[in-house]
Amino acid sequence: MSELIPFSTAVRERSSAAHSSSEGAGFMTDLMRGNGTREDYIALVAQHWFIYEALEAAAARMRSDPLASVFISEKLTRLPALEADLEFLLGDDWRDQVTPLPTTARYVARINEVGATWPGGFVAHHYTRYLGDLSGGQFIGKVMARQFGFETNGIGFYIFDEIADPHAFKDVYREQLDAAPWDAAERERVIDEVLLAYRFNTELFVDLAAAKAASAA
């Protein structure tokens, strides 16, 4: 990896194909094109809850780490919004109605593992989820609102009330990535973990499509 390229640029360039593959997964494409149902959207929100429960528990553990703590911000916290969305979408007993799909369970296990042992790995998952939420996630939220008639209830996950300028926030985050004191080998490991996170996301969409097909059979 050329040292002339900022690390954040290297991460973005190396993961662009994986990112596109994840975005283009059939389940998500159908949902974005209006071919998905409200139940499809709810299924996605439910899986997000398991993922962010693990990620934000890992963030709580990583707050004392001098490297990882730089990236942690209360402004990014998504779990309360996800819980409010699920209560709106499914009712007070939503916890009894949601279960992790196989990919979600593997994804959560990996977040739990790196979130307890490896700051760079934690940052890789943190970066993949939250910068995605502040980028394409903003478009997804608007499309879901339009398709299903949501105002704020149901799409709170996509609303970052405490971040006035997502573009500026992402710029600062990338500067922090560039400043992280990782050597070349560790940077490669972090990029590999970002690619793994994208693979989990793509496989989750496959799982969601399979679960939908099984329920319709």
C-alpha cells in the first residue's frame, strides 16, 4: 500500500467493490425499488437491532482504549432509535418477535470478538456501519419514508439529530483514520476486517431473502 495515499482513501478504494456488491444484493435492491413490503423493511430493522446491540456494547468496552475511543461518539448511537422503531413497527412485545438470522449471529459474534480484543478490528466495523449510515443510509431512510408513509416513527435509525452536517462529520472521521498510528501490516488487517464487514452485510441480505421465500412457501 502506497504511503502517499491517505489510509481513509485506501480503505474506501479497496472496499468499493464489496460496498457495491452489498448495496446491489437482491433483497435490498427490491426494497429500494418499491418491490419490497413493509414486512421486509421490519425484518431488516430487526436484524439491525442485534448488530447495533453488539456494536454499541463493544463501543462501551472500547472507551478506555486510547486508539478506539477517538472514533466513539454518542452522536452516532443508534440502539435507542432502533428500539423505538421496532416498538412502533411491531408493538410493545417486539423483543419476543425478533430473532437473529444465521449471518446476523455470525456477524454479532465477530463484533463481540474484536470488540473485546482488537481495537483496529472494532474500528473497522464501526467505520463500516456508521459511515454507511451517514452516507447511503440517509437515502435509504428517505426512500423507506416515502414508500411506507413514515414521518419519523419507523425510520428513527436513519435520523442523526445531533449531527448537523454529516459530510463534515465524515471528513473528521476520515482524518482520524488517517492519523491512527497503525503500521502497514495493521492497516492491511483493518482493511481486511472492513471487507469482512461488507461480506456479512451482503450475506445478511441473502439470509433475509431466503427467510422471506421460506415464509411464502
